[in-house]
Amino acid sequence: MNGRCSLLIRADAAPRMGTGHVMRGLALAQAAQAGGMDVHLICRAGVAWLLPRLERESIPLHLLSDMAPPTEQPGALLRQIQAPGLPVPHTSSAPIWVVLDGYHFDTDCQIAVMNAGYHLLVIDDYAHLPAYHCNLLLNQNIGAEELVYRGAIGRKLLGPEYALLRQEFLNARERAVRRVAPAQPQKILVTLGGGDFIEYLEKIAESLLLPELKGRVIRVIQGGMDPERIRAAFAGCPATLEILPRVEDMPGLLLDTDLCITAGGSTCWELCCLRVPFLTVEVAENQHHICAWLDRHGYAPRFSGAAFAELLENAELRGERSVAIRRLVDGRGAERVIKSLDELCHMRH
């Protein structure tokens, strides 16, 4: 281990859960590995396209074969992070950190991990637990400073300066600055995450039956949705529909997008980093605060037919939003988190 911290990242993906927890775990893993740490990703990859994506990385991957429960049991969690081939406390010369990212990891799980001798980083979105017990607590979302976190928390990392974006987004950031947006958006992207959110997509499609969309392209990231239902939803839309079963290069896709409709999760920060104007759709409770803050402060409106039409036709407004959102996220959040984690390692050793 060369005296460096080890990192065990625990996150899951499932059709209704989406893939955001695992993908930001991957971003953290990339930054940790670049910093010379021993990294392991332990997850349930319950979305078809996710496993091939993870296998392209050089990060050790430990797959769990069962389904994610509503609440993970502390004993089961300890068995997962203490499986053969994983570093355990008291046998390592350097601290071993566990990262928990998921709403099914409750306070009991946090206490169990810390009592077992690990250092703990908890990734949270909306202060949904009555108490938190960890060395580091990370909430990458806008307005996180306004939330009240109770419990035994060593240090808090709050706000989009800690947004966990994968290295490819940082690499694409300069290309985004040089890109000249067209006078009229030609390529519109709809992305609701990796899960099955077809009911939300069908409501969006009802507002996109606009004659001015003729000759333009609407791309829909399929995620866990039925492609036939996607086609049926957009049957009356005059735009050309493209369904993307999987996206191998998300930064490249965003650089080829003029306007986006997105769920209020991690994709918001990817869009900010690459200065793509967008509207948000709240598809989960944890996204409420993000969507409300972005709308209230004029960065990205909540999706409606009227809000979409305004952004579609108003080039000046799109330009202003593009400049403003880029200031929110610089793509180096994962580096900052690893730096904070490393600092705590050295303080304790």
C-alpha cells in the first residue's frame, strides 16, 4: 500500500435506483487511483449497460449478486467490505476508508463500519437521516450548506466545488469553452438517469409536440426504459427521434447537445461543467432541493412547456445560462475530496 490510504467504495445501481451512485463512486475511484491509493469498487450493477462500462476501468471491481434491499443490514455490509482480497483494518500500515453512497445505508451501517476500525466517508444528497456518524460527509449539491446535519461528523464537504465528475469531463471542459453554439438549438437531449422513468418521459413528450421542432433532433437516453414506449411517447413530435440504448462517451454527447432536459441528479453538474443549458425534471425525492435551487437562482428552470419554449427560442438567455452554470462546477471536485481524505490520513498517522 506504500503507506497510502486504501479506499473501499460501496454503491449500488438498480432500474428504479438509477446508476448515479455508482458513477460518482467511479469518479472518486479514478481520482483516488491517480493519487496512488489502493482502490476497490464494491457494488451491485443491476443495470445492463453499467457492467461493461465499469470493466473498462483498471479499478478492481467486486460485484454483489443479490438485489439491493430497502435498508442494508450492518452485518451484511461488513461481510461485503471484508470479503477475501479486500484490505481490512489492523492488518494495514495505513488507514482504510470506506465510502458509502446510497440511501439504503443508514446510521446503523455507518456506526458498524466505524466500530470495525474503518474511516468513513458518507456521500449524501438531502440530509434524509436523523443522524450521521462519519469522518467525512460529502454533499456535492448546490445549497447543501443550507441543510442541517446532526450526529458525530468529523468534517463536511458541501457544495458543487466537490461535485464528483469523472476525469473525462475535466478533459472535455476546454473543448466546451471553444464550442460555438448554434443560433437555434438543433440537438436536444433528454436524460432521466439509468433507471426506468418512462412515466416522467411520457409527460415530457406531451409538451414537445411543437411544430417548431420540425427539422431538429431529440435524443433520448434509454436507461432502463422500454424503447417502444419511448417511440410511442414521441409519435406526435415533428422532431427526428434518436433513442440511445447506451452512451459510451457522455462528455462527447453533451458537447454535441444544444439544449438538455435532465433529471435533477449528477447530470446537472456534468452539464454545468460543459456549459450546456438545461431544464430539470424531479424524478426522485432527493432531487427536490437541487431542482428548486437551480430554478430559484436562475441557473436552470424546472421543465414545463413554456420554460422549454422560452429557452428554445431565446438565444441570449441560453448564452447567459451557459456562462453562469460553468462557474458553478469546474470538474475538480473528486480531486478536492481525495485531498481532504488524504489530509485526514496524515493527521491521524
